[in-house]
Amino acid sequence: DIQMTQSPSTLSASVGDRVTITCRASQSISIWLAWSQQKPGKAPNLLIYKASRLESEVPSRFSGSGSGTEFTLTISSLQPDDFATYYCQQYDSYPYSFGQGTKLEIK
Amino acid sequence: QLQLVESGGGVVQPGRSLRLSCAASGFTFSNYGLHWVRQAPGKGLEWVAVIWYDGSNENYADSVKGRFTISRDNSKNTLYLQMSSLRAEDTAVYYCARARAVAGAGDGMDVWGQGTTVTVSS
């Protein structure tokens, strides 16, 4: 089974900062990676698929990159609405799996 | 609009069974694969199972294989999760979610329900 590891687990940042979250796969998953955002008490919201493709209506300050085993999610200029928990998810092979999550907090 | 609505959660004793449902609207249900994803209290997301758009293929997390069964009724636009031999560690909010890829199971999950809570406790 493929293990997904995110870093950091918690990230403190300020409005306007540029932040990067890393996701590593235990084996190559090509570009079969998605990123989602979840706010407390709500269902997740898809941001990125195929490692770098922006889902429709997602602000362009979000971007994804990477392939193989290492991936990043970057938010170019943090907005107040972006403070949430972020998850990567591989869909290269079954069983699909999520990273443990990165909680983005206000500094 | 695109919508998934889960139902069927509740409190159940260990070892018992429960069936969750997920009613879809606003899109052509039979064109999409569907997932169940769960989230234990205070924890992260855990993928549970997927079923292909036509019901021809299913896959499960190791933690539920042999105990849970995913199914769908395309005539009723409804997804199901039959859960048996429930354990305390199955306690979670259960979400149904649509696969973004048409006629596939990949590209992430682009439509989610609001979740239904399952509590396994004596």
C-alpha cells in the first residue's frame, strides 16, 4: 500500500505570506495526486488534481507541482479564508490514501 | 445544483450492522465513480471504498475489507455502504464523494456530501 506523508503537520503563517506544503509518497505515483482543503465541521473541497491542475473556481493563488514521489501545494499570498487543514490524496493505485493533513494556522 | 446527501448514521453496538445511503442529484449519477471517505473524531481523512460508475468494480481499504460492502442503484441515484461487524474504531463521520473523472474513480473527489455520523459503542 502507498503511504502519503505531509509536512509540516502544522504551519503558522500570516495573511499575505507565501506558504508551501509538501507531500511525499512511499513509491512513485506519477502525477496521480489531488489536494483538498477542509474547514472545521465541513466536508473537504477539491483544489488540485493531476498534481498541478487547478479545479474550476479555485483561486489562482493556489498551485500544485511535482511528480513521482514528491509534491507541493503552494499558496502565493495567504488570505483569511485559507486558514484550514489541507490533505493530499493519491489515486495511483488501490487502496487510495490520504496524507495525515497539514493544519494552516494564523500566526 | 450538484448534491450528495448521506443518511443512515447513528449509534450502534459493536458487532452489529448498519447501512448508509447517499442520494445524488444535479448530475448524471450513472456516469461517475463514487467513494466513501471517513473521518474519526479529531483525526484526518481515511479513504474507505470506491465503486465504478457502472458498479463493475469495487475496491476497499484494508481496514474495512471483508466487513463493508459498497453498492449503488443507478435507477435510484443512490450509493450505499453496508457495514457489518462494526468496531469502536469505525466511529467516524462518513462522507460520500464523487470522483472527478467521468467514468473513472480518479482525479480526486469534487462533490461531497455533508457527512453522516456513525458511533459504535456499547
